Amino acid sequence: GIQVEQSPPDLILQEGANSTLRCNFSDSVNNLQWFHQNPWGQLINLFYIPSGTKQNGRLSATTVATERYSLLYISSSQTTDSGVYFCAVEKTSGSRLTFGEGTQLTVNP
Amino acid sequence: EAGVAQSPRYKIIEKRQSVAFWCNPISGHATLYWYQQILGQGPKLLIQFQNNGVVDDSQLPKDRFSAERLKGVDSTLKIQPAKLEDSAVYLCASSLQRVSGYTFGSGTRLTVV
């Protein structure tokens, strides 16, 4: 099956800092999503981004499908950004969504 | 639009007991998924429905887990009998493929003691 690798596994920031999270995948994909899992376990969909670049406030994401990676940028981080960030990919439409192991982000005040 | 609804939020049971979880997907989403997330890991697919038919249940431990989706809307996931290693968060998701990706419910946190 398709492999998804995320880096770094852990990241500690001071409030106001910027960060970049990376997701590498082993095969071409039909779908790629970035999720934020909050401390209560809820998976919040941040971006549906099989290719290209999208921005939403302080967050933006870029997927380079031909090179099989995606990046999530967090600017001016806040303590509420803390949690686990997951990248997940779907190889073909209707197949399973395969998750990476996540990046644990801690933003300190 | 309303999100994916799941219940209960928490459940504690003893090993060898049975338990059931319920999911109501977003209206109009034909595809429904159950994922298991063990602490410290990413979610893993248990079963995928398209309307009321099973598309993928290759990772469902069928000796103890079962799931159904009546009338292509609500779904239930059952574990019988539960084992200690079934302690996890069970997440339900639905999707409108090629449009907006997957939307997850809040999950059910199961503890087996």
C-alpha cells in the first residue's frame, strides 16, 4: 500500500514563530488532506489539496504531486495551534485514506 | 451544513463485553468510513461503505468486529467480545468524493478494562 511519512515527529515553538511541516508519499495520489487533531481528539480538516497551493488565514499548504510531497506552513503560531497535524492521502478516488503518523506541535506562550 | 454525528463520546467496558457505536454522516455523502485510532498513532481504516454496500473491509477483525449501514445513511460498528487492545478512538467519516475530501466526526473513545 501507499506509504506516508511526516516530519518532524515533534516540534516545539514559541508563540509567534513560523513553522513548516512536511509530508512525503510513495505513489501518485488522487487526494491529499491536512488535518489538525485537537486535544479533544477531533480531526479538523485544514486543507483538501491534491495539488497546488491554498491559504487560509495564518495557514497555507502546497502540494507538489509530481515530486510526491506536501508542505503545511503555520505563520505567527498561537497556543491554540497546538495538537497533532496529520497528512492523509487517497491513491485513487474511492479508495482508503491513508494517514501518516503525525507531527506533534506544541506552541508555548 | 451539519457535521458527522457520533455517539457515545466515551465508553468504558470490561473485556469480553460487547459495545456498539453509532454514526450519522453528512446528508448526501454516499461514502462512510470507520477508522480506529490507537493512542499515538494515525487513524487506520476498518471499513468503508458506498451507500449501504461494503467497499473495503480488509482490515476489519471480522471475528469480533461487525458493521452495517442501513438504508445507506446511519451506520453502527459493533465489537463482540471486546479485548484490551481494542481500547482506542473510533472515528466515523463521510465524503463527497472529488469535491471536498473527508469530514470526521468527534469520535468515540473506548476504554476496555
